[in-house]
Amino acid sequence: MKLLKELLKLFEQGLFGFALFLTLIILLKLFSCYVLKYELLFTVDMTDIHLSSVGFVLTFLIALLKRLGATPEEIQEEDI
């Protein structure tokens, strides 16, 4: 049960990274489309989703490595 709880926390942090990267990509595309008039049509492609998955993997791995290197006392302090 505790392992499942830890994995859910890591997954949640990964989703945060995914959302952060996707938001950044969308904002930059909107900026280039409407402000700079660089593109005529605003689209979100599958490549944008794939690029956002890098954010998921990075934040998931960073959180996992922090958990692996932490002592049990440090982990309990984070949970509070």
C-alpha cells in the first residue's frame, strides 16, 4: 500500500511536468501565431504532445531520484 502511494505521488509530479511543458508549448505557439504573425494557423500537433511527454519523464525521474536518495526521516517530513 505504501509503495502504491509513493508511485502515485511520482506519477502526479510527472503529470505536473507534462502539463507545464504542454502549457509552455501552447503559449509559445500562440505568441508566434498572433503576436509575431509567424504562422498563419494555430495548431497543436502530436509532436507537441510527444515533446510534452519529455516533461513527464524528467519530473518523474527527478522525483524518483530524490526519493531514492532521501532518508526515511526526510521522506516523512515531505509527507507532512
